[in-house]
Amino acid sequence: MKPSITVSSLDADRLDQLIATLAPGELATHAGLLEELARADIVEPQNMPPGVATMNSTVRFEIDSPEEAFCLTLAYPKDMGQVPNGISVLTPIGSALLGLSVGDTIDWPRRDGHMLNVRLLEVLYQPERAGQYFR
């Protein structure tokens, strides 16, 4: 069972636009992100709970295989060159992190088909929490 997720309307619109630009062969690779967006609770940026991983949030999370913790910023692919310690939302872990709340765990397929357990430990920075609603 997947945890409930929350995505800002701004992020949802931008991600829909990003997905629309993908080549047909890439859509299958990002089916998980599409499914997450379809099941997400969409809220206005001003109403985003502070402990949710949104786009451009810096988060601390752990994976189970191999057991390791990371502190990365969830970014759009076009911004990866300007985001130190960034992780693209189009990567499996980036897609898994989007919309999670602190303490949530989600099982997510890796590119090799094996499952990966991702747990959100902390949201160190969230644009919405900082009052940056239209970044």
C-alpha cells in the first residue's frame, strides 16, 4: 500500500508539461511518476503542509538496498546543472520522493526491476514553507 501524497498545483502543472515533452518511448519509463500524479492530493502552493517533499525541496531520505542516507534537492531535469546535490524528479528515487511526507515510506521499482524502499526522514528546505510559492 502506498502512502498518500500531496503535490502543489504549480508542480503538477509543470510536471504535466514536462511529461508532455517526453518521447513516446520514455513514457513507459516514467509510468510511476504519471501514476503518482494521478493519485496525488493536489493543493495550492500556499496550502502545502511544511513536511512534504515538493519540487526544489532539499530532503534527507534513506534507502534500504544498500542501506544508505542522502541529502538531495528534488529538481526538474532542466535545472540539474544549477542544483548542487540535485536529484531529478525523472529518476526512480526522485519520482518516489515527490509528495511524500516526513516519516512516509514507499516501495518503488528501480530501473533494473528490483524494488527499493525509500523513507523520507526530513524536509530541510521547502520553497512553499519559505514563502516562495511561484518559483
